[in-house]
Amino acid sequence: MCRTRPTERTGNRNPNRITEACIINIDKNLPIALQTQIVGAIEYGIMAGTYRHDVALPSVRALSKQLGVAQLTVSHAYQTLKSMGLIETIAGKGTYVVRNRQEMVHEDQVSQLHQRFQQLLQDAARLGLSESFFIGALNQMQAATAPPVALRMAMVGNSNRINRSYIASICDVLGNQQQVDTYTFREFAELAADKLASYQFWLTIPHCIPRLRQRIDPQTPVFAPYLIPAEDTRTRLAQLSADSSVLLVSRYQAFLPAMLEGVKTFAPHLGQIAIAALEDEGLTAALASHKTIIYSTGCHSHLQPLLPASSSVFEYRHTPEPRYLREILRPAWHHYCQHLDLQGDNNENQ
């Protein structure tokens, strides 16, 4: 996991963004390679939106000193992330997470709009008008505005079941007129070129954008909502008793450190928490010796035959961050819907 603290602004990156230094945590007591933990922590930070404001990663030397590990370990972790297209080093500036440029454009526009609206609120207050003035004006405008033309959209993720849950949240914000197809990464890799080209807008998981970009036209929008623990997950974690015997199970070993930190965040009262990956040889014994099993998405079908009947079992589920959906995805989607609508009008006029 990653905490941030303000530092100086960088030179050539967006001057409106505050650059921050990132503090990465690992646990040397975990049976997971330190390099894997570093990669997993940064991947999870990307997924959770920790790096949305141009967060600078520590230098190899600084992170090595901070974690008490060899510089070569950090260097190999950074090289792995670079090969995945997730981070970049800018000469004279530092190492940063690669941001989605299409996303940044709309995020900047919304930020500017927030500033302008704050000024409008102040102007209204000087006239004695309350916020309800703007609410009434918006309601009148919405009633008179036709819904935008829907795009042909698809989402790519680890599981179609989870994709559909994300899509439900997304369509609540975009409107029910928008339909979104779903593919796993394996299905996406097998899609024919003409099928790929038929989609006008893609969705995926934040740290997986480079995987889609390998097959999708650079001009086609790809957006990835940040993911946060779902409300039911946070509630169930908070309800666990302090003496609960808890085992975390992940499909991917690299995700375990971040999953552990997430559980500690929402259930700080818990004592010792055990971890295991699906490929671990001692998984069956670990499942039998713990009363509460918390598993990451993608594990359930593998765990089902192994779970003791007496265990309390629930999924560590994520959901798209509402703020991202409202302030980044919807404006971007609306922009491309309008573009499509204008294209249609031009074709009719020709």
C-alpha cells in the first residue's frame, strides 16, 4: 500500500497538479519475494487511484533505504513495472506512474469547472441566492435535454461476473440507455480485429490499460475506474470480532500484501491474519485451521471444493469509485457520445 505526502512541483509535468512522494510498505515476514511485494503494492496503488495526482515514486536508492532492501531488488521491481507499461522515468525529474492522457484531459476540465462553479456560488451568495437556485436551473435544463446517443462499449477484466457488477455501477451513472459488453482478458486476446474495431469505448482495470492498448487503436478511448473495497466488504470486515481466526486467500500472490493492508485498514482490531495463495501447497490445511476465510475475486470456484462447512466465508470485493464515475468517466463518455452524434448529423447532411 502507499501513503503520500506533499513535495515540490515537477518541471515539465502539469503545473496545476501537486506532485507527491510515495511511501511504499512491505512486510518482510510474509512468505512472498520482496520484489513481488513492491510490484504488487504499486499495482494496487494504481488500481486504487493513489497516484491520480502525479505522485512521484521514490528513486531506487531512496526506496532501497526506506525498505531496508538491496537496490537491485528495487531496480528489478521497477524494471518489471516499466515492462508492463505502468511506470516511466523522466530524465532529471524522477519516476512516475504512466497516466492515461485521455483521462487527464477530462479530469483537468472538471477541475477547472469546479473552480468556476465556486466563483458562481460566491456571486450568487452576494445576490442573496442559495444553492437551490442552481438546483432548480439544472432540473429545468435536464428536462429539456435529450439523452445522448449511446456508444458501443465493452469492459475487459479478470471475471465476467465481476465485470457485470462493475458495469451495473457504471450504468447507474451513465444511464440505463448505455449497454456494455463484457470480456475476460483471455476472451479479449482472442477477439478478431473487426470485432475490436467495432467498439467505440473501452473500460478495464486501471493497471491493465497497457494490455488493452496493445490491441486497440490509439485514438479509441480506454478508461479504467479506480476500484475501492465494496460497502458490504467494508461492513463485514468491521463486524469481525477481535479474536477471529482469519485467513486471506488470493488468486495472485502479488496481491496478498495489498489485500492484507486493506483488511487491516477496515478491520484494525483484528489480531494476527494469515495469508495464502491458490497455488500454495499448504492451502487445504490453512483453510481447515481458520474459521473466517476472506478470498479475492476469482478464487471462489477454486476454493469451493476445499472449504470446511463450518467456515465463515466472504469475498473481498471491489467497486468502482463513485467520484471517478461522476467526474471523469461520465464527462468523457458524454464527450464521445456528442462526437458520435455530430458525426451522424454530418453524414445525414452530406
